[in-house]
Amino acid sequence: MAGQRGTLVVLEGVDRAGKSTQNRKLVVTLCVASHRAELLLFPEISTEIGKLLISYLEKKIEMGDHSVYLLFSANRWERVPCLIRDKLDQGFTFVVDRYVFSGVTFIAAKESFSLDWCKQPDVGLPTPDLVLFLQLQLAEATRCGGFDQERYEDRDFQERALGCFQQLMQDLSLVWKTVNASRSIEDVHEEIRTLTEEAIHATAHQSLGAALGVGAWAMW
Ligand code: 2DT
Ligand code: MG
């Protein structure tokens, strides 16, 4: 793989769509196939900002919505450019669990925010090569039990977030692939693996500039 850049793959979806299981399986499969692959989860909790966000999600602290949104974005800015940029250049593929799309949809699902306002703080972050949206009806997502006590784990809120995801999907259809997550773990994994391998193949000889954008989100 020397000389080829890595690929930036993002998995998104409503809660309980199976993102964590699929992310982990994908990284293992890629490594077994001799790709250099790493998993990155957002919020990324190793930093002070990440810890603050976890306290917020666990309802241990309260914050205004604008501040929270800017902190989620700051959490990406503090991790992504230094970590991903260098490693993509070295040929690592990154599998990212939630990215700017969760940021935008979870805040836009609050009635006072427009999608356009929400997109601005993330302008300039690396553009993913592939965004996989795990599609699952909420009724199915909660079939094995309701949501937890975490902030946002509420049916009405998740419905609104799903609506915002769908709106984004229409705008960004080139890099989004919708994956039917109501099938078996293995079937879903197989489709995700195939789409990721295709993206790795397609991006290997592209310059990194395509992923890093030039000061703006090409997709917005
Ligand atoms: P999970 O651990 O279930 O993925 O929950 N979130 C995440 C935001 O509101 N904005 C963001 O930018 C990101 C990355 C979605 C994480 C929760 O954090 C929310 C669910
Ligand atoms: Mg959750």
C-alpha cells in the first residue's frame, strides 16, 4: 500500500442501528485483509472536551444548545486534522463512528436550529470518501427494548433526527450509501465490507487534497 493514501469511511445512523458492531467488524476485516485500518468514535472521549460531552449526554451537566454544538464540532477539530490527516497520508483507512452528520442532525432536530447554521462550524474538516447510513425503522431499532436514559435517547427526538438525516442524504447523495440494517449482522457486514473495499480501491490513487478539501466542505 506504500504511496497510496488511506480512505475516510463514516458510519452513521439512528441509535441502535448497529453502528458499533459493524464498525468493529469492519476494522477487523480490513486488518485481516492487510489494510491498515483504525476506528475513531465521536464524541472522542480522551480529551477534556470529550469528557464534557459525555457528562452532557449522561445528563450530569446542562449546557446551552449552541455551546454544545460548538463543543461537538471542537471535539472533531481537536482530533481530526492532527490524527486523520497524517495517517490518511500514510495509507491508513479510518472508520469513523458518527461525524459531522450526527453533529448537524442531532442539533437540527432541536426545533430552533436550521441545517444551514449547523453546517458552518464543521466547514473545512476532511470530507469523507464514503458515508454509510445504516437504515433501520425506529420500531425495529427499539424492538429488543426501549432507549436508555441518555440524552437524545427518546423516540420523538430520534424520529426528528432521522428526518434530518434523510434531508442531508438527499443533498449529499454522491457519497452516501444507504445500507439496510434490518438484515443479519453478517449480511450487513458483507455489504459494508464490499462498499468499503470499493471506496479504498477508488481513492487509492487520488490525491489527499480531495479528502481534505480546500478550506471548505465540497459537499455542503
Ligand atoms: P452513541 O454513543 O450512541 O453514538 O451516542 N452526537 C454525536 C451529537 O449530538 N453531536 C455530534 O456531533 C456527535 C458526534 C448523538 C452519542 C450521542 O451523541 C450525539 C448521540
Ligand atoms: Mg446512544
